[in-house]
Amino acid sequence: MKLVVMADTHVPKRARDLPEPLWAAVDAADVVVHAGDWVDEALLDALEARSRRLVGVYGNNDGPALRARLPEVARVELAGLKVAVVHETGPKTRREERCAAAYRDCDLLVFGHSHIPWDTVAPGGLRLLNPGSPTDRRAQPYATYLTARVAAGRLDRVELHRLPPR
């Protein structure tokens, strides 16, 4: 199972659309995961139309219309992997410990908010992934998103993709 993981797209405030390499990855993916801060429903509609399966949550910049359509936390099982998606996890200090306690029943936690790519493993084995942002790199050197594969309850081939400057 091929995954594409993104967050903090902020369309159309930070970009008019997602970068073409990310749309190509969406088209090739079995599951698209979006960890919030969509900003506009049009992107949700477009991702729903182009994705085989979409798992998404709302973020702090998402208004009532998006909050009515998306949960704050999504929990899914993908090929035996127990996944949670949330926008915010709080400060980076002690993040792994907090998330391991809050998501004890999960194998993977995807989060956003910081626009900073993150890939760590918490005590007990919970993997934490933040794809950064494909449209608003802030202080990061590149705009980014993630791809990964899931098989038999395991996550592998996690790859951070750097996008060319706009």
C-alpha cells in the first residue's frame, strides 16, 4: 500500500495549488493522509476527487466548513498498521512521551502544525511523522511531503520529498 502524507497546505493562502510533483504522488497513492491546515474546502474537494482513499483532519487554520467535514483526530487501520492523524501535538519537548501516552493503541502518528519534517520513534514503538509543508516552508530549506509503504502492519520506505522552489 502506497501512502502520500502531507500537512499545512494552506491553499490558497500560501499557494494557489499543490505542486505538480505532489499531485503526481497523490495520483499514484493508495491512501493520501492530510494532517490539517487545508484553509479552503476546494482543496479537500480536489483531494477527495483524485485520491483512492483520503484520511484527513482539520487544523487550527481551518474554519467551520472544514471542521464540519473533518475530525480533529482520525484513526484508521491500513494494511494492519494502526494509524492516528492529528494536526497539533504541542511543543517538541517531550513530544514522544506525550504522544506515546495519548496514542497507546497506535503504531503510527501523523501530525502537522510546525511545518517542520519530523520522524522519530517514541518509547514503546509509536512512530511519529510530520511531512512538513509542501507550500509554506517557513524557515525550512525546502517545502516537503512524505511517501511511505505499508505492508503486513509495518511501515517502510518512508521518504521525505523536497520540492523545487516556486
